[in-house]
Amino acid sequence: MTVTLLRTLSGGQDGAVWGDLVFRFGNKGTGTVVSLPECRVVGSVTMDRTDLICPHSNSVSFGTKYYADGDEFPLLYSNVYNNYASEADRRIGYCCVYRLTRSGNDFRAALVQIIRIGFADGPGLWTSKSGNGDVRPYGNFVVDDKNDLLWAFVMRDADSCTRIFSFDLPDPSAGQADPAYPGVPVVTLKVEDIRDRFDGGYSHYLQGATVADGLIYSLEGFTDSASSPAAIRIFDTRSKTEVGLADLRGNGYGTEPEFISVYGDTLLYSDSVGRLYSLKFN
């Protein structure tokens, strides 16, 4: 693995690249927009309706569908993750869908859909322990870059694995009214909606993720943690196997990993303090 430092930017959670723009989000619904290849900050981005539901943006990706003809950007998917970990309704298995627009350097993300895993209550297919037994039952979501597929995956503590599911990517107009989220349709993915499912190695605390050419690149770990080291776990969605585990900490990149996305034929990676790298697997 070859890691090349490009520049240090603002830190945060995950994000995604579209065209020559990097969108990097924090855990409260705001973020920065960076222009490539010069790595210059060109604006800010704000997600609306965070009073209803606020994404942690642990995993963020652009989809393959557009909300309306003529839109500049496809829909943006950002998961809720553990933002509601201390509440009665922890929003386990929730992902927010946004229509991204811009006026000059001001970008806005309008909440147009919520996707939820309808079988997230466990133990069962999603969670592996009852109650609050699983340390992180919230799940990451990424959209396939080549197909209209949504991949969702979650840490399962009882059987020490990461479980990966695929679903047809919901149509932007799909969903049912929900009084908890007025004006925002909610798509509930049921067991019968699962297209495929497989298990990989246990992810030691999920961080950012992306899909490129059938491979899910999933970040994990914390800063300089021997038990949960910074790493990239790679799942092949075609063979339904885990095909690699890149040791970031062991190669001198021990800061908590957060962001990974694709720019052309290059993987971009960033840690929690904002160092932006290019990655190449030898």
C-alpha cells in the first residue's frame, strides 16, 4: 500500500467526491467543500431538517439517481449512526437521503427521504445481541458506484463478524408518510427486500466507507489503539468475501480514520484531523 499526503484540511467524519468536489461532513449536519486537484476550500454545506433527524455522517456516498431532471448532483446518502445512542429510540439502521444544490459557494442539502432497516431489532439478522448488547448496532450505508444497489453493513459482536446486506436502491419518490418526520417519506427495508447477504471479519468500530468497482473499502479503528487499530477492511461484493485488511496503524498512520472516497481512479483517504492522502494498493 502506497500512501501519499496531499494536504491537511479541516477534520470531520466521512464524505464523498463528485466531479472535482470533495464534500466532508461533521456529525451535526454541516461540512466543507474542497476543490480538486488543488485541494482548495471553496464553500460550506448544510443539511436541513436536523431538528427532525441529524446524521452523524459516519458513512457518506453519492448515489446513482437524481431527485429531478437537471440536478447537478445525484442524491447524497448519509447515515445517522450513533447520534441518538443515549435516547430511547436510537435510530438503529437509519440513513438520510439529501438533494444537494448550490448557489455560488453555498451548498444546501435538502432531506428528501429516510431509509431504515425494518429488521434492525434483535437479536436476529441485524443485531446479534438483545437490548444494548452490541456495541455499535447502527450500521453503515454506501451506494454502489456502478449499480443501483444500496449496501448496508453492521458490526455483530456475538459472532464477531461484519454482516453485509444489499438492497435495490430505493426510488427517490418511494416511501411512506411518518408522523415523526413530517414531509419526509420513509422507506422501510424488510427481510424480503434483501438481495444478497454475507459475513466478513469483525470490524473494530466502523468509520467511513465507499464502493469502487465492486469492492467495499471500509475504514475502522481509533487513534493509536492496539485493540482497535486504524485499518481498511476490503469486501468483494461479487465473491461475497473479505479480500483484504490494510494495516494503517502498522504503516505509521495511526490517527482515527474517517473519510474514504473515489476521485477518478484514485482512492482518497483522510483521518480525523484532516490530513488528506491518496491511496494505492500495490
